[in-house]
Amino acid sequence: MDNLHLSLIVEKQLKREIRILNLLNEQAQSISGSEIARILDVSLSTILNDLDVLKEKIPDNWTIEFKKNIGYSLIITEGISMPNYMRDILLDSPLFEIGITIFNNELLDVYDWEERLYVIDSTLKRYLTIFRGVLKEYNLKLSTSPVNIIGKEVDIRIFYFDFFHSSSKISQLEYPTEKEVEFFEELKTTYSYDFLQYHRSLYWIMVVVRRNINGNEIELNQELVEIVKKKISLDRVEKVENLFLKVFSQKISFNELIFLYLIRWDTLILGEMNKLISIEIVNEEIKKMVNNFILKQIKKLRIDRHVYPQIYPYFILFFTHIFTMSIISPLFQKSTYETRLFVQTTHASLYHFWLDALLENKRMFKNMSEVYFEDIAVQLTMLALTYFKTDFSEPKHIVFILETSVINLNYVTKLAERYILNNVRVTVISNSAFSENLVETFEADLLVSNIHLETNQKIVYISDLPTVREWNYINDLIFNLEELTTKYNLNIKPADDES
């Protein structure tokens, strides 16, 4: 479950239980109660109590298993799946009911909500305070007469897109109607929606159409409207206008047609970028600054433009998207919480390289009302990551501390050599007592053991007969270590030598 949905869960214990289930479900191996407590930043006793409660609450086909010195794991057999279970939890949560009801234009006052949710005034106020905190991230407010989301229409649409599209990772909270799907399928040919991401586009269509037919009109910068108007075929616009009237028996404004056209930028597949009409929305001065910025950073990252000829057009496309969509709303610059956290921790060096570069070149964004530099740096990191050269450190070294029967020991040792990634050294220790300086002695990057060790060192515990999931988990850890210790050679030439 993503951070947006988790933020809308009102009960703290339920929120912890969901996070525990997600942790158990995502782990390739068992996880200790202490580690869960550390991740959730609560006491071990609280986690143990939550686990006891969960054992009674989870579906019959689920089991939370505990192995001494190993930890907890979640076993799911046939029956209700994790996505469906999470959906049921969300739909039972009051803020999800309020959010979906507002989206469907059923606006109730606080007294109606108290009756509908069977809560008293103070409880509803607490719920709505939580909702306001979430909406604030979207520059939105919450009214109470009736209960409704207030703010710029485009920001409301961005919130609802995030709200519904991110739920595609679980069973859907809201499905597009048959008419919305019909309209979308026609758009695939009329407005060239066929080369875009299917589900992302479909959920944008659902949000745009639903808000529009419920009387919520989009407002756009008229200068941008005029620029786009000159670029697109008026015959195509008329076809979409007639299509909307045919499907929904309702007219659609020209601004909405332009928004439907522009929102394609948010659903693009990079390899199909040549099918988008270029929109020039910046002056020559800004364009020159952006071009120089891209060329300079590509050179610093040692990206070979002959090997990757698409990289420069990709960067140009990215900045065109940022400048164009930011005119509609700066929120289009933002990454999800999960993406931001992943990039900032897993690719920290490259992320800070881009953040520093952006802050040194703020003038590129001087005509923008608001700039989310950290989010832009996150996206540039992901765009550049697979193309630039790196100087990797020495191969990583895993030290296994194992004790088991003679045959089992040989078996596990051979499995370790077979399953662990190439370019990783493997050492198995079974004939030495563990000591705190073992890591330094063997220069170990990762310690793995099937026995409990009294130590402050970070130990990855595995079963006596490790499963494929456990081997994959170790490989994931090594991969992340490689990413975190990568040394980026970013100083090829002084800035003055760049052109």
C-alpha cells in the first residue's frame, strides 16, 4: 500500500497492522519483531501485540509463521489475495468512503456524514482533520457545508488521479464506467492515445470525464491554450467534441479538449515520443540555458551520445514536459513518496549530483511560479541512471557463518556458490567462533548466518535449508549495496571547459 492511501487510514493500530502485513508480504525471508519495530519506529511490545491481533484477523488461508532466531513470515495459500484484502480494508475506512463519495458528486454535510458513518461530532472532526492534512499536499482545502474538496480544479484532478491510479496496485477502489472506457477507446485513434500507457491514460480519462460531467470545469492558461491551438488539427478537436457529445449526451468545452490533449504528456512511453507534437512554450533564452545544461550534465556523467543517441532527445522531452505541465499545475513536477524515498536512498550520489546541478541553474526556471527541485532531481536520476558510466568498487564479499549437518553444510555451501550473483565473493565459515572483528578480518560487506549470533553487527538470518526467496533476498541486498557504494566520476572537466 502506498503512502497516500496509508495516510488516509485514520486508526493508528490499523495503519501499523497494514504496514506489518506489507512488510511480511514483501520480504523474501523472515523478518524479526525487532526489525519490524525499528522500521515502524514503535516498541517491540507494540509489534508483538499487533502480530497477535493480526493472527486472529487475517483471512483463513493466511498464516503468520514464527521461527526462533529467524523471525516472522506471511504464508498465503489459495483464497483471498493481499490486493483484495487491502481493498476491503480501504473501503471500510471512513476517509476513503468520503473521498469516493465526493468524487461521484454526492455532497453531504457533516450531520449526514455523522449518521452515515455512525460517529459523533468529535470523531468526524478528527477524520476530517486527517483528510485536510493529506489534501494540503495538493494545495487543496476541505469545506464542511457540504463536505467537499476546494481548490484549483486541476489540482483536485491530480489528487483523484493519484488516489485511484495508485490503487491499481491493489483491487480497484473505483472502476471506469462502460461509457468512459468507450470514450477512451475512441480517443486512442482520434487523439493518438494508442501509443500511451493504457491504464494510466484510462484513469486520467475517468477523472477528467467524471469531474467534467459533474459540472467541474478546468481553467487553463490562455497563452498555453493558444500555443496548443496552433499545433493541433481543429478537425481532430471537432471529432473529439462530437464523440463526447455522442457518448455522454453532454457538450465539452474547448479548455477540456486542450487538457485531454496535454495530459498525454503524463502517460507517454519514451520510445514513442516522436509521435507527440513538439510544443514550444519557453523563449530562446530559456531554451538555450536548458540545452547547455543538458549537454553539460551528459558530459559530466560520461554518457556516450554515439552509443545512446536517444539520450539528448529524452532529456529535451523531459524538460518540455516539466515546463508545459507546470503551466497547468506545478504538481505535475512531483514524484510519488515511494519513488522519492527509493531514489534518494538507493541512488543518493547521482540524486545529489542532479539536485546540486539544478540549484546551480535556477535561472532556467525563473518564469515558473513554483519549482520542486527535489522531485525533478529524482526524475532526472532515474532518466540518467541506465546510461552513464560508473566506477564500481571491488566485488562485494558475502561471509556465510553456517552450522548444520555435514551433508547439509556441503549442500548449502554449493547452493551459495550457485545462487549468488556473479562478481560477488563468497566465503563460508563453520570452524571459527564468531567475533566482532570478523567483519574486518574478512572484509565482509554482508554477513549471513543460520545460527543466532550475539553481536551488534547487522546479520541476515536464513533457514538451515534456505529457500529460493531467501537467496533472491540476499542478491537484492548485494545489488543495493553495489548501488549505494557506487562512486560516480562526475568531474571530467571543469565547468568552464563545457560548451
